[in-house]
Amino acid sequence: MPESSNNTHRTTVQFHTVTANESGQRIDNFLMKKLKSVPKSLVYRILRKGEVRIDKKRAKPNVKIQEGNIVRIPPVTLADKKQQEKAPDRLLNEIEQAILDEDDDIIFINKPSGLPVHGGSGIRFGLIETFRQLRPNMDYVELVHRLDKETSGIVMLAKNRQTLNQLHDLLRGGNGVERIEKYYQTLVLSCWNEGKKYVSLDLEKQQGKWKKVQVQKGGKISESIFDLARCYQNESLLEVQILTGRMHQIRTQLAYLGYPILGDDRYGDYKANRHYKKLGLKRLFLHSSRIKFQLPASGKYYNLSADLPKELVSVLEKLEKNI
């Protein structure tokens, strides 16, 4: 019998046969999902000590499991389920209302600004953790891609591993497939006079506490297409198509070009942000507005849109009155 205490219990050795939905993922990621209340450091400790076995062989963290593999999971101490914190009802309801569309393969969610796609670093509940609590009986659901915490708009969740792998191929544009077309709307400082502009810049992540990105030769190539949707007095509403998916790509590129996104507290204009805050802009004006692609296996075509949130529409209405 497992040992127990008031708030925890110790498991016995588990032998898990890898399913088709689990196949293809790294063993460390698999263990983090199976042992949700265990610290990440413990997962890597049991891997490092050789306590995790795949078909009786020691498993390194980057080894990918395959369907039919038998994974040995050693005894660990888990928090009792009744002690695990539940997402607030407000957040559960918000995510339920944010579902744009769903079929047998994909769920599309209009993520609100301020919510990270996953928890961590002191954040208990991200989009994926909240959704799993919303659908506790769903066998499989995984994030397909990320969206900055401050950015609102379309996020995809996959309901099986085959779809997840296909969508990752589409995002990379690999295996001869067409890329997913992803579009954003953003409000920037100054009047855009560049026309429809293709931008390619090398981006490099900076080291340190604050995760920022800078334009630096030799970094990863970032590609976007910017186009003017509406010009106001000293602001421009742009539509952006991203051709790559680098961290803070749109924010960094626009700041470098001299058109910082309004409400951006990392790459934006501090004085301008204070001014627009008085107009009601209390967040980053960046929204993932549209996504288009065809899923190779089923041939199904997707074309989803998410309207600008009310708080951003309100800002545009105020700018319209000042013209």
C-alpha cells in the first residue's frame, strides 16, 4: 500500500504502456503530465538517477517514447487530488465562453489578455490547465502553439497527437506542406507610411531576469508582413501576417522600425503609454485575429476569426472621435 500523510501520498511503481496519442513526445514531458503535482526538478532527478526505464532501459530526458513502449515510473510523493487547487469559477466560465470552434481534432479559443497559455513561475493556472479542469474527462488535449500573456486572440489546442504533429509541421512549413496563415491586429504609435512591407530581422533572446528580445545579427530570422488598416491622428492600426513564430516577434520588429505598439511595457514608448492609458488602453494592443490552414490528413479547411476585444474597440472609437 502507498504511504500517506494528511496532504500527500506515495505511489507504488507504475508500468505504463505508451498509447498512440502519447507516442512521439519526450519522456520528460510525458512524466510531467503523468506526475502533475510533482516539481519539475524531481522529474529530472528520477531521470538522472536512472529510475525511469523505457522497455527496461534507462531513459535520458530527451528520448522520445513510441507507441507500445513500456515506461517504468518509480514511486514518488504526490499531493492528494483533494488538496490540489481548483481554478476559480470566474476563470473556468471565461474560458468556456471563449471557445470559438471545436471539432474532433482541434479546439480554437479566443484567449483573453493577461492569461498565460500555461502556468509556471508562480502562475497557478494558464489556459491549458484551466481547460483541462473544464474538461476533466477529455483523454488528450495539448497546446499547439504559444501566445504572449499580454496578447489576446486565437490559440489552438489539439485533441489527439496525430493532429498535434500535423499542426506543428504546418507551423514550421516543413515536409512540403503549406504554412498556417496567422494574422494579428495591432495599434502603433505614429502614422504608418511604409505601405505593405515585408520585414526580415535577426532576433536574439537577451539573458537575464526579464525575457526580452533584441535585433542582433546572427540571431534567428524573423519574418512578417505589415499592412496599414487605418490611420488616425498619430496612430496606425496595422494588420500583420507572421511568417515565423519567434518570441515577441511583432513587438520587437515594430519597435526597431520606429512604430512601437501602444500599451507595450517592454518595447514601447513609456510616455506614449501613459497618455493612451488615460484613453482606456491598459494592456498591450496586440490581438491574434485570424488563422487559415488545411489539415493534411482530413483535408478539412479552417478559416477562423476573433473580433477585437471590447476594451480595444473602445480605444479605437475614442481615436475616431478625435480625427
